[in-house]
Amino acid sequence: MNRHSKKVYIMIFIVLASLGFFYGYAGLGKAADYSDADFNRISPFNVRSLWLLRQVRYIIESYQVDAETKPANEDDLLHGAARGMVEAWKDPYTRFVSPRQLKDEEIELEGRYGGLGMYVGDRDGAILVIAPMEDSPAERAGLKAKDQIVKVDNEVVVGWTSDRVVQKLRGEPDTKVTVWVRREGEDELLSFEITREIIKLKSVRSQMLSDDIGYVKLTQFKHKTDDEAKTALRDLIKQGARALILDLRNNGGGLLDASVKISSFFLKDGLVVETKGRSERANEKYYVDKKAFVTNMPMIVMINGGSASASEIVAGALNDRGRAKLLGEKSFGKGSVQTLFPLTDGSGVYVTIARYYTPSGKVIDHVGLTPDIEVKGEPDRDVNKDVQLLAAMDEIKKEMSVSGKKSSRK
């Protein structure tokens, strides 16, 4: 059969398939007494678009070499169509999730899952590492904030959604995966072979840096982060802390409610963050929980390119309200609100419904927060090797000196 004959045959097949679709619809309409208005009301597409989808399915099922022996699951077809429709809006944070993916994400929010331990996001079509989590396989391997993920094992992931890349990165504990990244300042792609682990997320770490300077590092904002942070703060105060360094570097974010509660520890009243969107439910103002206040001691907040979302809310609120200076590097700029809309089969759609605004009205999304004191460097568990933390200690000592002079005048 020549190419022309094949083309004619395929066109005839499509016409017959389409007629079958229309007759089926017409028969359904007679049996159930459906009108065209009913059809248009319940169908996500017009008849012409549904015809196109029907053609695609018939062609694949009839000609794809493995379609007969390896038929596609009906749910996979449906979820694939839904995922493609959602992706057409070109918002990396508006995404469709299957029932299995939704359960996996619920497990992650509870603070335990298998993988590499890093936040991943989409920026201008590129998949970026937002931040590796502290003491995770990703951090120990050397991945850094703003590394662009190009390949996972031997598969190029350029053009993929961040959700799809995350699923590719996850796997059984003790299995290996190779991640290829493009890093600013490097001419060649960098490869990292990383062993997957069960990631146990501890969101708060604290210590005394000196006799009177306390240090709290938040690695994410999860269900219990505010309780853990409050306990840490009170312990530091008991140990004699008169000033605080709040470290939000490489904190990829998390729950909005947790960020408001954390902010309330340091603010006696007022606005924490505002959200603005199209729908009435998206326009909200989140205020300090006055009962949650813990301390007004002088403080510095540390941020970097891995600080995103909820950590930017806290940093923006404390800075705008004059409560703390920001030290470090410009934050990531992920300042949008996603709401989960559950679907009838257990799947769901996360939809970006609004953007965050700091108390002074600054937009966070795609802009980020600029530190008052810019200091370049990388977080290090050894305090003496952490240039940014050492700079924060010097700055907080100045703040303590000023605060002490003010107190003596009263």
C-alpha cells in the first residue's frame, strides 16, 4: 500500500469512527431525552473538540504497534487528558494530581516520604531546585538552590512539569538515581548519583550561638512546625537568649497557616500577609494571633535563593513591620496561593487562586525579597565556616547594643 492509499484509508476510517460517535450520541440523546443544551452543559468540550479526541484514540488503538497487546487503562487516558488540559494554562503551580499522587503528597505533609529531600519548582519553563533539605541525600550530594534539572538518569526532563520530575526522582529507598543539572557559572552539566532514602522531615533546629544569642533554623512549614518552633524559642529564652537569629535559608515553604503562626511569635498585632485573586474566597487578610506572641527580643532573619513561599511570608512580614532586618541573598520569589479542588474519583486539581502581598503591599511572586544586608555564602553546619551566619551574629550584636542603649534611657 503506497503513502497516498494509506492516507485515504485513514481518512475513511476517521470518518466512519466519527459517524459512529455522532450516531452514538444521537442514540443516547433519544434514549435519555438529552438536548444539545444538556450536552453543552455537561461536556468540557464542544462536539468538534470531542470528535478530535475520539479520532486520536481510534488512531492510536488501531495503529500503535503495542496498543493491542498493551491497551491503555481507561483511568490513565482520562487523567492524561485532564493533565494536558490543566497544563495548557502554563501555570507551573496549577496542576492535576492522580489519586495516588494525592496520597503521596498527604504523606509528605505529615513529614515522612521516600526520595532525595529537596523542593523543586518551575521557573520560565525550567525545572529548578528551590532548596535541598537539611541533611538530606540531595544536600549531602551537593545539589544547590537554583540548579536546573536537565536529566534524570538517561531521560531528558526539559519541558516536563515539576510534578512529573518529582515523580521521576522518587523511588524505593536504597535505589540510586542520577540527576544532571545546569549550574550558573559552570560550562558543563554536573551529574550527581544519589541514593534515595526515607525522608524524615524535622522542621526545627535550635541552639545557643553564644551566652545571649539564640538560633532557630526552620527547614519547612509543616503541620507541627509552629509547635516545635515555640518550644525551641522558650528553651532558648530559658538558656538566657536576649537576641535571636531566625534562619530561613533553603526553606522551600509549606503551609500558609504555619507561616502566620510563626510570625505571630514575634508580632503583637497587625497584618501578616494578604492574598489577592479573582474570586471572593481568594481575597483574604491574615492577621497576627495575639495570643501566640512569645518575644520582642532583637532579631535577624536570614534568607537566600532557596527561601520560598511560606518562608517569604514570614520574612516579608517581619521586615515590613520593622521587626527584623533581612540578611543573606535574594529569595526565590514563589508567592502564590494554591488550593486543592478534590475530584469525584479521588484525584484533584491544585489551582493558583491568588498571589501573596506583604503588609506594605509588595508582591512576592516572581520578584522575591531583597535583603537589607546582602552577604553571599552557603549554609554550613559548622558555625565558624558559615560566612552568612557569622555576619548575622555581628549584626545582631549591633542591634543588641542599640536596644540596650534605648533601654538604659528609659
